[in-house]
Amino acid sequence: MKKSVGIGLAVVGLLIGALLIVPTFVDLSIFKRTYLPIIEESIHRRIDVSEVRLSLMPTPSIRLSNLRVSDSPAFADNIFFATQQLQLRLKLWPLLRGRFEVTEFVLEKPVINLLKKPDGTFNYADLTDKEIPLAKRSEGKKKKSAPKSQEAPTLPFVVPGRMRIKDGQLNFETKGQKSLKINGINLSVQDFTGDQSFPYQVSFSYPGLKTIALEGLLSYQEEQATLKLTGNHLKVQNLVLPIEGNITHVSTAPVVNLSSSSDSLDAKMLFQILSAFGLAPRDTEISGPMELRVTVTGPSASLLTQVHGRFKDLRVEGKRSLKGNLNGEVFIKLPLGSGSAARRLQGDGKLVAKNGELTNIDFIKKVQRVTGLIGLSKEQGREATTFKTLQADFVVGDGVADFKRIYMINPEMEVNGGGTMTLEQPMLNMALETALSAPALARTVRGRTAAFFKDGQGRMVVPLKITGPADNPIVDLDGEKLAQKGLTQSMEKGIGSLFKQLFRRR
């Protein structure tokens, strides 16, 4: 009995020893010598690997350490792709027959560096160019032609059913601009097949946001190289959106056609996300349900994101703008490109705020001084900062919001006008006309100054010019409007001097 146990232990020991020792005698130079050049020629990039090792425990696998893929000649100083380790987990019996049948593909800490020249050229453009012959890629290098009877070597791989990426990083840089780094990329693909849907999960960290995750089912159509998304959901912070659509020509130049929609979305979470991209003010809270339609379409090198939002009684609480209930709709387009998102933003909108109040403190003080000058009490001056209706029609383009019409009405006055506001570091340049209501007009002062502001209908109208930073604008008389009313230069100078004292910053 003891002898049998001893023999059994010896056999187990020999097997474990074999599993540990045999891989050191397996020559994997064929992998580097034969197969890596095939990959290099197909992608037109140099590949360097510091070490290729075979291990049989706990599962047979080939490990490639410090793999680096150089960039195209146009970006000669850049490393296109690098990974700390690439692991190919294999089936044992096919391996013993000289065939690498991969069951799982694992990348640990990969880094992809995407570069874009000012002319719009990406460093992966040549990977999607199928029309350029390989001979042109290797000009100046003479190659010996292989015998006609010799077949070109092929990679003895079977596409794995499982793929994983651990702690990856994507760096996106346009020459001369600040780079974008996306960290913590994790990908898991399970049960990959060419004819059935398979589950996947991907997540990453974006600057200013918590983890972004996308999961669902994918199906792949090999003939058209198309990925189709089914039952997918995108989660950004606490916001969850359904995603559907497809990505065609995956193996060459991917073309995206994805969409998402919701009829009752929490606006608060959406605007928190937009503020992280600089597309919404950070000091304004917007809450309530809204409708949202989002599409992402076009080639991967020139994607276009379109957003259509519809609001109904959203509650707006802005520290330096306004409070009120917001209605209306906005349509914006954001094409992929260089420069900030605010400068690439395009679109238009019509918004109506009701039963609210202006909350820009410095602006309110200046409005109160104007209304006090023409006869309103302190309480009436406070009412001048509230509104029954505030309407804005605008167009966005080239980093500027052009307000075609601004209209506000409250118990004391009516305001009409328009102007522009830059989206980056918001600066105002607006012209408004403030007309007193009939009750307020009945209580205005009777004097020479008040007469300056009477229009042809006997209304008291004060033309104002608002310029400077949105959080602390300068309000002054609009000299051009006063000139149109026929004021002489001396009268305009006198009134301008008076208002400069009233609007002087303290």
C-alpha cells in the first residue's frame, strides 16, 4: 500500500515537474521569426517583443512581454500601441500538434496613442487604406521572390471566444493642442461567435466624470464586417441610456450609426454630464423630466453627434443667470474635430422661462439704478428683476450663441432686444430696450431727464448696452440708439456722464 502511494506521488511529481520544465525546452522563436513578420507586413508597422514564453500551468498559454507597435512613417516618433503583456490562452491538444488554438485573448495595461495632424490626418489612416499595394509601402527594399510552388505562411490561429482588456489607456492628441487621456479601460467579451449574439462589457474613466460603462449583446456579420448592438445600455454616472444601431466596415474604415432616445429623462443628471464637457454652466441646476434624442453617425474619423432635447416645466436654479420654469426645445450638432467642443458646437433653440427671477446680482443692481432714475420705488425696482415670461430664440456656431430675440415681461416693464454671448469664458454683447408698463409710467418723475426716454407713443423706453463677462457685465446707455432718437451730441454727453456715475463699478 505504501509502495503504491509512493509511486503515485512520484508520478504526480514527475508530471508537475514536466509541466514546469518542458516549456523551457519549447522553441518559440518560430512565433517571432515566422508569424510576427506576417502581422508586420499586413499592418505596415514594426512590432517589437522583448520576450515570448510558454507556460502550461495553470492553463497553457503564450505570453508576449512588452509588445510595442511602431507608428506609420508620417508619425515616426510615436509608438502606436504598447502593452505590458499579451497573453494567448491555448488548448493543450492542438498545441501538442503544433497548432495555436486560442481560447482567450488578454491584454494587460495596453496603451493606444491616436494622433491627428492639423490637416485632419490620423495616424491610423494607413491601416484602413486597402488600395495602396504593399510594394509601395516598402520602396527601396528589395525582396527575394518566393518560389511559385511555395505557399505564403498563414497564422495558425482560431479566433478566440473570449477576449479581455485590463486597465487600458487611450491617448488622443491633435498637434499643438492639449491631449485627452482616457484611463481605466476594461473590456470583456464572452462566447464570441461569428453567427450568434454574444455578451460584452466595456468601461473607462473620462476626465471630469465617473466611470462610463457600456454593455449588452453584439452580433457580427463577417461578410459585411458589421457589428450590431442589441439591448445595449450606456451608463454615465447615474444616467442610463438605451443604445441601438450598428458599426459597419469594422475591419477597414468603421462607419458608425448609433442612436438613443428617452421620453422621460432626468435632466439634472444630463446637465451634470454636459457641464463636464463644458457644454453647460457648472453653477446652474436644472431638474425635472425631459425628452432626449441622440444620434452618432458617420465615419470614425469624422463622427457627428446630434442632440435634440425638449423641455417641459424644468426647474432652473442658476446662481448667475435666472430661476424659473423652463419650456422649449434645443437642437445641437457636435462634429468630431480639433479645438474645444464649445467652438465646434452648432445648432439652435427656442426657450421660454416663466414665473422666475434674474439672479445675476451685479446686473440686478444696475437695472435697479436705471429704474430708480425714472421713478420706480425700491420695491418696484425689486419687482423689475422678476418676470412672468422670459423668451430667448438663439443660434449657436463658431463658439458664439447669437440671441436673435430676447423678450421679458413683468408687472413693471417689458424688455426687447438681442445680442451675442461667447461660449468659452462667456462674454456678453447685447442691446436691450426697457419699456415701462403703464402703471409704472404714471409714477415716473416729471423732468428733463425723463423726457429723453419718451418714444413716439409716449412710453418711457431706456436703451441699454450690456457688455463684458456674463457674471459681472457692464450696463450703460446705448449711444447708437440714443442717436437714432435724435439726441444732440451735447445732450448725449450729459446723459452719458450721468449714467457712467450710476453704473460705475464699486
